[in-house]
Amino acid sequence: MQEPKMTNAVYINRDLSWIEFNRRVLEEAQDPTTPLLERIKFLSIVSTNLDEFMSVRVAGITDQLKAGYAKKDFTGYTPEGLLRRIMKRTGKMVQEQYKTLRELSRALAKEGLIFTDYDDLTASQKKQMDPYFHDFVFPVLTPMAVDQSRPFPLVHSLHLYLAVTLLREGDDPEEEPYFAIVQVPSNLPRAVQVPSRANSAKREYVLLEDLIEEHIQSLFAGYIPVSVDPFRLTRNADLTLDEEGAEDLLEEIEKELKRRRWGSPVRLEVRKGFHPYALEMLKEEFEIEDNVIEIDGPIDLSYLMRFALALPGFDHLRYPKLEPVYPREFDETDDFFGVLRARDVLTYHPYESFEAVSDFLDQASEDPQVMAIKMTLYRVSGNSSIVRSLAKAAEAGKQVTAVVELKARFDEERNIAWARQLEKAGCHVVYGLVGLKTHAKILLVVRQEQDGLRRYVHVGTGNYNDNTARLYTDVGLFTSHPVIGEDASVLFNEMTGYSAPHDWQAFGVAPTDMKTKLFELIAREADNAAAGKPARIIAKMNSLSHQEMVDKLYDASRAGVPIDLIVRGVCCLKPGVAGRSDTITVRSIVDRFLEHSRIFYFENGGDPQVWLSSADWMTRNLTRRIELMCPVFDPHLRDMLIQILRLSLNDNVKARVLLSNGQYVRESERAEAQAAAMTPFRSQFEAMDIVTWKKWRATF
């Protein structure tokens, strides 16, 4: 069946746009100018991205189909038509992914890193692998038979299993076989190093499932294995919470996490050549027929990330290590408060160290003049200094409030653990407002000083997570500006108490007024353009999918406003459409670090305003989450943010430009006539140099 034609030329479908984003990630794995082990990591990211997409987005579409929902979305797709197109596009992507894996495996082999089929090992190597299997693997394996007395065991989502088809010794081969499954341990390395061949310096690896398959007889004494086939199931991972009726949200989420294990099956991946009897057993048990994906290679390539990170040596196959610089404003003093009384400070991660945030909070926890600390926590790292500082502050008698988002998808269990730890330390832990996720990133410190109470605030575009701060590009603002401090206090009161929506002096806050404020800012640019005044919009974000927001940008474009959008992932807006979006450009940058900062620039008739935000321009961010948009008042810091935008707009190495037909092309491909004379400009590499030397300037 052919793919349906685009049913609405005005918008790009959100899910199809996401697929194009993941294709751009795959292109990084295919780029020969990217270091080899970094390409391996990008290939792993493609897999984990697709897993989440299937377990959330595709699962939701599948639920719509089961419920008989057939209404078109604003891009013109019914759930049935959209699912059909998604499966066709993701199927092609998976084929391309495994073609890339084969190419990268050949490149690794040239570097002396070889993934070997178990059958290709020498007899000596196989013999040397036996102790590893019997000492480390065999003790944690559990064969699970399926028969009349033993029902089908629970198969966990996104875990690798082996389907084993067996005959009893002496049975007729024509008889119906026996069936069992074995889970491949996820707490052992998937890539197992094999003892080297004689006189060889090369490192060889076999996959753990192949090692288990070779020794499968040891699990089924008295039976003859007919086939051993890897498979993996993807389940619906969305939580279904009745927050109104939940007496204790923490306990309700814990229950839902347990129920997630039984989420409805969405996708079944099987290795090419899967035994027909075993496949029918799985399809019948999981009640899945259509979304069965045959994989020509190892199922689940996420193991490549662990392999690349854990591999010792081979630094020539990696990016040079980045050592974040400590923000110069704080580098020569231990008094954060003294610095912030004099001026605001902007930090740009990962080029500048996240330790500045941790150190600021740590100083606040120990300072006897600090009266209260309030903070939002969305995704926190596994060993968080942030949590330790909050606990220390509470134990010291300070008023500590943590607004913990328990519903941060796939981080629920970790956040529950931190919430309990904070409560034990004496912190006031609040789980946000019913029906809304708390996604704002803000820290408020209230300090008693000679002239009265002073508020110190940190607002960021990224999570308070020291691990992701090394991998994501984000900006953070430290300030003691009284207007921002007053708004911060009111925001926390809204999140923890019964305060009515506030008339904000500086902030834009979702879901109450951020959308309206953005619409007003966009409309003002349109009015200025119509009046012949300077007008321009530059917006950097992760995703743009809110229909009304797209329409407002179309209106501004028709009024003549130049609009540059830097959207890493999903973009439902079509640029360059005559009479609708002639003045709009859209570009996406996929590079070493995950572009994560949200920065909004409005020309404002020649008096530019710049905002940083936690929110993308998506429906969920603007209507179903507590989000924050904060202005940057300091002219020097505004210039720094403008420079960050300028870097992205000038990137001609890793930037892809969205065309009016919905396709992305590299900037260099779009301007072929100029490519030969084009000086390569890679925004992330330039940012490293700028941050190191603080060479900020505000020019476009």
C-alpha cells in the first residue's frame, strides 16, 4: 500500500516531524567526519529515541484506534492513516540503522575492535569463554517454561529475551515442540570481550545473547533445543493517574509504575529467521499482529552507548574531552551573594560548569543569614549534590521547600526516592498542582541582610541535573533583581498554596498567561512591521507543535516580520510558503551536545527584549504544565544570549534547514553555489571558544 499523500499543506504532522528529527540523529551516526565512537553513540541514541516514541506516541495512537477514534488532527491525519505512515517511515529508518551498523562494524574492525559471531571463534576461545558463562551468566539465568501448568510469564517492556523451542530427547520431530523463554540479564555487559587469538592485538566481542544461546543446553537438561531466537516487547509506558481521587499522589504513582509492567503491547521485535512456532506463541500471547518488526541484526542497539563509554583507551576515536570552565564572575570569590548584589550572571552549559549552581546552593545551605530555600526538581541525577544541599539546609533549621515533579516520565522512581530522602531531612516536599506537571526550573534563596530580606534567584532552561548539564546546552540566570525575586516568591506560593493567578511583573507563567504573553509579543512585532518600525523574532527551542502558536507566527510573517526559528526537534510549521510564511526560516542543529536551551528574542521597535524559558511551544507546555519565561534585564547578558542565537543562525556545518516541502537539508547543501567558498562555522565549537575567552558581542 502506498503512503497517503499529505492531506493538509499548511502544517507538518508532529509525529512525522519527530521521525525526521530522529533521522537527523541517524545522519550523525553516518557522518564520516564524526569520530567513530561518537557515531556509535549516535546510533544508540536513535534506538532509545525510537523506543520512547513507540512506548508513548505510537502507544497513544494505538489506544485511539482501539477506542474507535477516527477524527482528523489539525494536520489532516486520522489515527489509522497516521499510524500507517509512521510504521512505514520507522521501518525504513530501522533498515537504514542496521545498514549503518554494518558500516560502523567494519570501521571498528579496522581499528581492532571486532564484534564476532560465536561460531567464528576458535575452539580455544570458546573453551576460555565457558568459565565466564558458568561463573557469571548461568547463576542469574531463569528458564521459564510455558505449558498447561505454567502460564506465560510476565515479559518486561524493552528487555531482551530468548524464545526457546525444544523437543524432549527421543520425541518425534513432527510432534508439537515445547516452549520456554529466558531473559537476557540487563545487569551484565551486552558486549562480552573474548580472550584474544594467538599473536593478535585485536579485541573481539560477542553478544551476551549469543553466549547464552551457545550454552542453552545447560538450562534444559533432557531436551534438545530446536531454535533459540531473541525478541523484545515494547509496552505502553504512559501513566494513567486519577490525581483528583488520589489521597497520596506518591503512593498512587508507585502503584501505576507497577501497573506499567503490564502495559498493553505496542511493538514486538524479532530476529530475522524467527522460528514460526515460537512467533505464533508470542503473537497469540501479546495479542499483536501488525506491529511485528523483523530485525536483521542484534535487537536493541542501545547497548552501543554503554560499550562506547566503557571502552578504555581509543581516545582518538572520540571528541576531545571538554573541561567546563568555572564562571569567571564566581571564580575568584566564595561569596556568591556579594557578586549577585553587584550584578546578574549568566551561565552557558556545558561550556561553563554546572558546579556554580551546586556551589551557590551549598553556600546558601550553610549561610546562617539564609532564611529559606525554595526549588523545583524535575529530573535529578542519581547522586545529586543538589539534593544533599537541600537536606543539609533543612537539617540546619532553614525553611526548605522542594516542588518535586513525580510524573517526569521514566524518572518517576528516582524522584520518589529523592522526595522521601528530602522529607526525612525535614524539607517541605510538594508534588505540584493537580493535573499539571511542574516543568519550571527555578531556585529561590531568601536571605536576611542589613537592609532587610533580599531574594536571590536562579532561573534555567534545563533541569537541575549535573549529569545532563555536561551533555545538554542550557543557559541559567543568577540574579537578585527585586522584580524577579518578587515574582519568584509568588510563583512558589501558587505552586504550594492557594494563591490566585498573579499579574506578573516580569515572568510569563504557563498555563495561566505565558501563551497570551507570547501572542502579545508576536502581535507587537507584526504591528511594528506594519508601521515600518524595526521588527524581528528569533526563537530557539526544542519543539514547536501548538497550532495556534503556528498560526500567530504565520500572521506575523504575512505582516512582514522576519522570523528565524531554531527548533531542534518537532516543528509543525512550514516555512517559505508563499503568502503564509515567506519570511520564516527554520533550522535544526544536531551535534555533539543536545541543543536544549529555550531563548526568545523580540526586536521591539529597536529596543530588543530577550527571554529565557523552560517551555517549548507545544500544547502540553503552554496548557498542561507549570512553565516559566523570564526576561533578562541586564544589557550585557542580553548581548550574550543574542550571541548564542547568532551562533546557531550562522552554523553551516551541523545545521539543517527545513524546506517548504517538509524535508531538511544541510545548510551547505542548500547553498551549493556558495558551498565551495563557505567558511565552515560550527556553532558548538565556536561556543567553546567564546565561553572560554568571554568574547561576547551582539551582532547578527
